[in-house]
Amino acid sequence: MALQPRHYIIGLVGAGVLGGLAWLSFRTDPVPVDLADIARGPMLVTVNADGETRIKDVFEVAAPISGTARRAPVEVGDPVIAGETVVAVVEPAAPGFLDSRSREQAEAAVNEARAALTLAEAQFRQSEEELHYAQTQHDRARTLTERGVSSQTSLEDASQILSIRLAAREAARSNVAMATSALARARAALIEPGASAGSRDSCCVTLKAPITGTVLSVDIVSEGPVAAGTRLVTLGQTGDLEIVADLLSADSVGLKPGARAIVERWGGPDPLEAALRRLEPSAHTKVSALGIEEQRVDAVFDILSPPEARAGLGDRYAVYLRIVTWEGQDVMQVPLSALFRHDGGWAVFRAEGGRARLTPVTLGHRNGTAAEVTEGLTPGDRVILHPSDGIADGTAIVERTTG
């Protein structure tokens, strides 16, 4: 039987359907990906660290004597003026009570000192009499010598005796003064607590502010006993702030004084500018939150932003520092999330004509989000972010849409 034309048409349609089904069975759907554009722009490489503000010069007012500190006349936050504002008042310690033995000893010491004073006064009167006699003998010898009745030697002997008596009188006067002081000291040992209290204001030590600034802390608020050297009040100038941050010793090695730092998360709307003043010469060991011992170095920064730009920033406030180690204004960058290792170097997948193209790249500086590209890409290229194992050179891709 001869085939009709319609049989050819049906056969061709059937072959086309079978071919389409076969093509669809071997066809791979495009992989949805996230893309990023390669462009030039400013780039910072920083060392990041948590920091804390502190007042540069802190003044601590301490008790100069042991005694009782009166209730603090100032409170935290009060302004003070150098040499005018009273910040603390200390009353000297009162004498302690005497037991029976100590009282007997003190009374005996008073009697002994009184007797010594009586003896010294008697010796002084004796020296006065001897001096008077020596003066009379000297005057007589001088008169006789002038008349030629007595020799010059007799006058010299009388002069020597007069000098000795003068010295003896001065020594006796000093003994009286010493005995008087000893008696007063012995009597002072018998003073009972409260017996010597006169005017409370006249007996106390008043401490005034050494600087013009603000009260940072008051250690002794209520009245109470204090020992000499006890800190009473801490003062400082809240506008004179600096920042201290502890850095990993490996990160601090390349930093130089004057390095720029950006202060963030301090509470204000805009970042502040700071500069590294110094690195401490010795590191200290600090245990991290993971229990790892780290060697850290304290770095001190001066705040360069004017006081009006950091209004409200005070002592011991937490801040976040980004210390600039390298800076460029026109740098071609690629996101770190697009990079992966390839043949001992770095590479990216570049989107080209709906396909992923493996592209080796050469990198320069890098920070926490991007790396500098020196070779392999040009501005305007688009690269795949977070490439999965399902992407290879030539894989069909489609940009993932959001919404």
C-alpha cells in the first residue's frame, strides 16, 4: 500500500516530539546565583578592637592624717574649682582610753617630769647667782687693773670665769625648757577622749580641690574613721578624654604613633576621629571568651574630634575602634564571599552570557569584607557570590531575584 502524504506529516511530527522529549531529558536548568558588580572605590584595611574612654589625668584626694572623715561635702558629678571648693574634711583621731596600768605609768611620768622641771629651775637660779658673782669679780678685777693694783693675769682669769658662768646659765635655761616640754608631753598622755575637743572646725584638716573639674567618685560618703593615705575623692576633667584598647600583640607590631583610628558605636550619630599616641611597652596575658590565652597590648589614643562633636561621651564609656593600617581612594575591589582557592591561587566565577566563567585573580590588600584586585577583573564585571559545588566553568546561571 502506498503511503499517503499525511502519513509523512504524522511521522515528522512524531519524530519532532520524540526529539524534544529527548532534549528536555538531558537539559540542565540554570543555577540561580547572587551576583555582585566589580567597581572602584575607597578601601580601608583596619585592625578592629573594643576600647574604653578614660580621663587622661585623674586626681585622687587622700586623707593626710588618721582620724574621722566628715560626711562628704560634694557628690559625684559636682563641679569643683581649684583652691576653692572643699572636697573633704578630716578630724584628727581622738586619744584612746587608758587602762589602769597605763594610767599609773602616765601619772608617774607626770610626777617625774614635774620633779625634773623643779630641779632644772633650781639649777637655773643657781647659775644666775654664780653669774652675778662672776660679773662682780670681773668688774672688781678690771677696776684694780686699771689702777695698777692688780695684774693683767687676774683680769683675764676673771673674764674666763665670767664666760663660763654665762654659758652655764644658757645651759640651765635650755634644761628648764626641755623639762617644761617633757611635763607637757607627760600630761598629754592623760588626756581622755573628748577632753580636748574645742571648736570642731578649728581642729580639722580641710582639703580643697587641686584642679578645676568634676567629681568622678566619692569613696567616703558618710562620716567614719579613716587611716592616713585613704582615698576620699577622685577628681578629673571630663572633657579631657582618651581611649585605651587592648590589641593582639601580633596586630600591634605594625602600628606607629599617629596612626588614624575611627571611633564607632560610642552613642553618637557620626564616627569620631582619633590618633594613636602610644603602645605600652609590655604585653599582658588575657583569656578570651573561648578560654584561649592571648597576649594583648594596651594602645592609647587621643580623640581628635572637637568636644561638641562628642557631647555626652564620658569616663569609662565603651567604644569600638577601627585602626587604619592601609588606605586607598581608587581601589578595584571584589567581595571576599566571591573568592575561592584554585591551583594554589585565588579565583572567582565571572558571569558572562548566562554562563559561569572560571577566572583566576591576583589580590592585594584585603579587609573584613573585600579584597583589592590587581589582575583578572575589570570594572563592570559581575562575579558570583558564595559559589556552590554545583557551579563549574561553563555552568548555566541565572541571577536570583528577591521579592
